[in-house]
Amino acid sequence: MTTQPTAEDSHRRLVEQYTEMARLAGGLAHEIKNPLSTIRLNMQLLAEDLEDIQSPAGHRSLKRIGVMQRECQRLQDLLDDFLQFAKVRHLEPIPTDLNREINDILDFILPQARDANVEIVRYLDPELPSVMLDREAFRGALLNLILNAMQAMSGGGELVVRTLEVGGSVALYLIDTGCGMDERTASRMFDAFFSTKPGGSGLGLPTTAKIIESHGGRITVQSEIGRGTQFTVELPVPARLDQQGKEPA
Ligand SMILES: Nc1ncnc2c1ncn2[C@@H]1O[C@H](COP(=O)(O)OP(=O)(O)OP(=O)(O)O)[C@@H](O)[C@H]1O
Ligand SMILES: [Mg+2]
């Protein structure tokens, strides 16, 4: 008698395969990072030597080294983003006040927002129940969304951050008055390495989606070109937790 693999078996196998792929890709990224930093260091030394040579050829070489140094930096950033994306996270979710996390991160970003002429408006539901969050991972996800919103509002604008309890979930809305997205961008924004920005890694949103989904949540988007974008993050409220985020006695 043959037994059919259950959905759980296939899911487990998929997770194992993904974990192995992520481990291999992460290992490769690490291996590239080490020689890259040696190249950067040597380039720095070379540039210092050339600074002493006052000739047109010396000057030209110095400029070329500058180009190579910037490209090395770009590769380094890309590898860092990739490692962040591919990382197999072992989440340690704890009962968390989402409003507090949001306030912390918005306070942190405030000086940058002021410089960019972006006004941040908070409508945080004071009755919001606790959710289970791995705070470090979730902060990373939130920061990606906020940075994207700010980058979409290059001439300034408004970012509304709202929280609300909806049914059995907690919803977080990030609404910007930025450039919005055309259909092609909207359909590809969660693809790894898709970016419309010069120098963008295109790993911000896929990393964010992965973090939110691994919390049992989901992320959805509505966007209108020229008007702005709304990201909605929904997180489940665990039934076992009371309003204070404690287990019932
Ligand atoms: N709030 C937003 N408004 C308009 N477009 C957005 C917004 N958020 C994301 N996008 C679009 O989705 C694309 C992918 O975003 P993602 O964060 O994955 O990468 P990135 O921002 O381009 O690069 P990186 O995050 O590495 O800096 C962006 O290039 C941009 O076109
Ligand atoms: Mg981004």
C-alpha cells in the first residue's frame, strides 16, 4: 500500500528545501563579502599613494579608483541586503504593544522626515490589543515601509500612520501622498531585486513581506499614480491573550 504525502509533509519538505537554498545563498554572499572588503582596502591604499602623484595620469587614475570604490560599496550594500532577505529567521515573538513600536520608530525617523518636508500624522488606537511580535524583525519591516514612503515623497508630503482593531486582527495603515505606482510596479514590487530606484536593491519589500507573513500576518497595497500609496499590514490577535497581552490566569 502506498501512502500519499500529506499537505503537511509537502509543506515541511518545501520549508526544508528553502532553508537549504537560503543557507547556500547566504554562504555564497558571505564568501563574496570577504574578498570584496580586501579589494576595498587595497583600493583605499592605492588612492592614498596616488594622491601624492601630481600628474594628469595620476589624477585620472584617482578618479577611476573612486568609481571602483563606489561600485564596491554598492556590491557590499547589495550583499548586506541580500543576507538580510535570505536569513532564515528564528522568530521569538512576544506579546507586544504595536503602538509603542510604531511610536519608537517614528520618533527615530522624525529628524529625517523634517529634513525631507514630510509630515508624520499618527492615529494610533489606544484600545489596540497586544500582538505577538519579534520586535527586531518587525522594526526592520516597518522601517522598510516608512523609508519607501519617504522616498516616494521626494518633494515632501504627508505620511499617515493609523492603527485599528478590525475583527480578530490588528491593522496598521501607512498612507503616503507620494508618487504612487504604475501597474507594472504594483505587480512586481514584491519580487526580489525589482526596483525603480537607481541603486535600489529591490529587497526591501520582499524582506518586509516575508517578516510579516512569518508572523501569520499579511500585507496588501493600494496605490494611485500621482496621488499616493496605502500599505495595510494585518496581524492576528492571539485569542489566548487578554488586553494587557498576558496569558489569562
Ligand atoms: N510607498 C511607495 N510609493 C511608491 N512606490 C513604492 C512605494 N513602496 C515601494 N514602491 C515601489 O516598489 C519598488 C520596490 O520596493 P523595495 O523596497 O523592495 O525596493 P527599493 O526601495 O527600490 O530598494 P531598497 O529597499 O533596497 O532601497 C520600489 O522601487 C518602488 O518602485
Ligand atoms: Mg525600499
